[in-house]
Amino acid sequence: MMRHSASGVFLFACILISIFAQPAMAQTVEELKAELEAQKTINAALKQRIETLERQVASLDPAKAADGVFTPYSEPPPETELDPEEERALERAFERRGLSILPPGTFEVSPSLTWWHAGSARTNDVFDTFSADASIRVGLPGNFMVGARLPYDFGDRQNADSDSRVGNLTLQAWKALFDDGETMPKVVGQLGFSMPVEGNGLYSLGGRLSVSKSFDPIVFFGSAGYAHTFDRTIYGAKEVRPGEFAFAVGAGLAVTPRISMTAAFDLAFRDDIQQNGREVRGSAQTIGAFTLNTGVVLSKNVFLSVTGGVGLTDDSPDAVFGVAMPIRF
């Protein structure tokens, strides 16, 4: 009897457990299904994120990707290249001094205005001269260059009448003898002939040799020349003017490709004039000046040159200032 009672109790307990366990098991299955769906959603999002990162990695700069810098790569904007003629400010300045030759086929017109001042108000002798001139230069094959210059001068002297006239026409030719190399300097030879356009002027023929050498970033230069003035007869008197020796030394610096600065010391000697075989005392001259020049390339074809200087001898102007604008065609 006791055995049947125990069996019944056990059977009743099993029935109760199965009844209450079925909802719990059913709830666990539903939760697992929900978690599975959520995990699928997370996996899809992760897959999409991985595909996006793979596309970004494919567009990275390889050099930066190797360093772990994951910045999207894009092509840099193209650099604006300057025309080589816009980066030659120092060369342009040297061409004006006859230290360099224009490229073949280049035609240049250069209007300029120069002012000289001499004298002193204390001595009641002040003299100002203004010179407006135009020059042309043409580059030729074979490292040649030819040019011409014609000035118009206006002089104003204290306690005297003003004077104006057309100056001498000067014809010139240049030839590059040696180019600038690692050891040899650049050498340019120059010939010039000057003749009067109006009045009883002077005829002269001269030559000059110029040398320049680059020691980056500075270019040093020097020149030496001689000009012979032909005899003339004025009012029946024969006038003999001695030749003129001229020297110059200086240096140029390319401050930027489009801006240059040049400093120079110029010196010239003239002996006494002779009239009818007699020397005119006090007519000998020693002219020395120190000048500073700034050149600016305004565009491919336009160059601005500004020069200021002071006289260093009694025969020199006290001050000089000039502006020129060479224009190429």
C-alpha cells in the first residue's frame, strides 16, 4: 500500500513539472528566434560597413596607407607654371647693361626717362638735366644683338636760359663670345657708333668688353671700354677731344625669380681737350658714380627698371634717377 502511494505521488509530481515547464521552454525558443533575427541585422550592418571601408582603403594614397594614415586620396590641383620669361628678372637687368644677349627673334622697345642734378644753391649754380629717350634692340642668331638709341635732352640751369635738343643717335652691336659655364665666365663684346642728329655734334666710335660670372645666388660682373671721339672744326678752330676710358664693376642678385637688385660702380676718364694744338686747361674729367637698380618683371613681355645713384667725384652729377620700361614683341 505504501508503494502504490509513493508511485502516485511521483507520477503526480512529474505531470505538474511537465505542465509548468512547457511555457518556459516555449518562451526560451521565442527569445532565441528574436536574438537570431537581431544578430542577422547586426551582421548585415557590419557587412555593409566593411564594404564601405574596403572602398575607402582602395582609394587611399599608398604611401599614406602604409603609414596608417587613412585619409581619402584625391589628385592635387595642377600647379600653375610661370612662363620662363617671367622668371628672368636678373637676366633682363643684365641685358640692359649689355651683359647678356636677347634671344634670337626678340624685338624690344625701351622708353626711359632720366634726371641728373648737379651744383649747389650756395654757389648759385644749380643744373638739372632731363633726358627722355627710346631705344630698340633685336636679338639675332649666332648670339648677336643690335640696337639703336635716340635721346631728347632738356637742360635747366639757374640764372641761365633753358636748353633742349635732340641728342646723338647711337647704333650698337653686341656679340656673346663665351657662355656661362662651370668654370668660364660669360663674355660679351660691344661696338657702338654715335653721331649727331642736329647741330655741330660729335662723332665717336667705341668698344666694350663685359664679363659676368655666377656664384649662386649672386652674379658678379665687370666691364672695360674705350671710345674715340673724332676731331671737328668749330668756327675755324680745330678741336681734338681725347678718348674716354670707362670701367665698371658690380653685382646682381635675384631676390625672387621676378625681382632683381643690382649695384654698380662706374668710372670714366677724359683727358684735356685741345684746340688748335693747345690744351684747354680744366677740361679733363673724372666721372664716377655708384648706382642701385631694381628690376621687376611685370609680365612676360614687360619689364620695369628703376635706377638711383650718387656722384662720387667733382665732375659727376650729384644725383641721378631713372625709370625705364623695356617691352618685348
